[in-house]
Amino acid sequence: MGVEDQVLGWRSRRGMLELELLLLPFVRTRLDSLSPEGKTCYARLLEHDDWDIFDWIQGRATPPDPELAAIVAAIQAANAA
């Protein structure tokens, strides 16, 4: 895991435990396989409010951007596996 990936892993630690429990397994299992564009999109996702991200991953709301929706779908898939 490179330095940038470590930063994304650290940024995935949130103030909301429920969200951390969804993001950290994704980081551990899927982050290495993301393209540079995918990692950029994941970084953009982390710029949003915890509750927004949590609602998106839980399927209670839809991200405003199709790229964010794709990374949310990847997180959902990682947690379903």
C-alpha cells in the first residue's frame, strides 16, 4: 500500500463508527485494485459529510454525481461479499 493509499485509509476513519465499519473493509480489500481515477473518486467521496456517505451506502439516498454513485456501489458490493 503506497503513501497515498495509506492517506485514504486514514481518511476513512471517521467520527461515526457505523460508517467506519463500512469503509475500512473496502479499503483493506478493494483499494489496491482501484484505478487512479477510482482512488480520486474515493477521495472525493470522503470530502462529504459522514451522514451523507452513510445514507448513500445504506441506499437511503443517491449521490449527486454518477462517479460517486459508482464508488458507493463498489463499497456496497465489498460489504455484501
